Amino acid sequence: MTDSTRDDPTHHDQTHDATIDWHRFWTDAEGDHRESARPGETHGMADLLDRLFERTKYPDSFAAVGCGPADCPLELAERHPDLDVFAYDATESARREARERAADHDLPNVTIEEATLPAFDPDRSFDAVYCYAVLHYVEEAARAVRNLYDAVAPGGLLVFNYPNRFTRAEWDRESTGDGVLADRPDFRERFQLLLEGRNLLSYDRIEAELGARPRSFWSAADAEEYWSREETPPEVRTGLTDAAINPCVCVPK
């Protein structure tokens, strides 16, 4: 396992202004509050990516951008020792946790580096680039998507989810009045950009930016069948699987 940065107690993360303090979050958050920022693990994204790659082509290199403590990339690295895995996040506390977990599991095929969207300009390209539950916090979401796609090697694949107008309407409803999220005072601060409609995307906008038509990742990975298993938590089967509210796409290059 390699890392391009060193721990620095004076380091200040270049995360985004219109959201919560992510350095403090990954340092202090516990329990359900902490799990709320790890949807890749909750939604079984490592399993779903495996299902997608089995139907297309398994990559030799995989980059996860904005991955927090790297649940999904570390899971894939452990399952596939020959896969070169790169995990990027803006927050030093998350990268530190990812490094510790990679070391604990003896994963020499993992590289952990710093990156803050919308800028993303690695010194290489990847067969697969993955960005899940990240663009919700990025104001220049379209620019971020372009940069992510630029990092995909020819013949490769970009996988990402994004907020759209349906996400905004549903989350606004759920976080006000008697909504199920109304008792979480940090929710509207955390998703300020989304709730103000400042970073919404659509299939048409993505196609215009990338010059390639996106395809539903949920359909490509047969997520509905996966989530229908008895062991899938009810909260995953309800709402989170709604492709209108949580659109996730794959775009070939």
C-alpha cells in the first residue's frame, strides 16, 4: 500500500465551503451518523461493481474518487489482488483511516492519494473510475464529471451517481416539517448545494458534457435483483433503489 501524502497535524483539508466540516466528521462521527456518509458500503457497491465487470470486462486499474475511508475500493482490492486500486479523497482524516485499514488487511495493491473535486488531474488513466455519493457536495458537478471522464482510459468506464431535480425535491420534503430527516439539523447544511439546486445534473446534461450517452448503472448491474435478497436491509430496498431519486450511471469511453 502506498500513499502520496504524509500525516500533518497542521494540515487543513481543501474541502468545500457549502457543506459540513468533513475533517471533523471523519474524526468525530460515530454510529448511524458516521454510517450515513458510507452509502457505498450500505448499498453493496463493491458487489454491484463486481456484477457489472463480470458482464463487461474486469479492469486492471480502478480509481475511486471522493471515497472517504475507502470502503468500496478496499473491498475490491482484497477480493482482487491483481487489481491496481487507487483511492482519492480530499480529507486527511479519511485518508488516514483508509491507510490504516489497508495496512491492517495487507493490501499492497492500494494507493491512497489526495484529490478535491471538481479538479481531478492524476498523472495516469484508469480502466474504471468510480465516484459515488460525492457530487452532491460539489458545486461544479459538470466540471467534475468532465475531469473524471478525462481520467478514464480508452475502452474504460466511468461510474458515478449524481443529484437531479427529483433528488432535490425528495430530500427537501424529507428534511422539513414531519419528514423523516427533519430531526437531523446537520442534513440541510450538509446538502446545502443540492437543496439550493446549485449542482443538479441530468442524463442529457451528462451526454452534452461527455459526448457519450450514459446508461443506468442499476440496470447494467441488475441491482434490483441484488437488492431483493432477504439479507438486504429494508432501508436499502426502500427509496435508495429508486433510480429517479438516486440516479447512478456508467459511461463507456
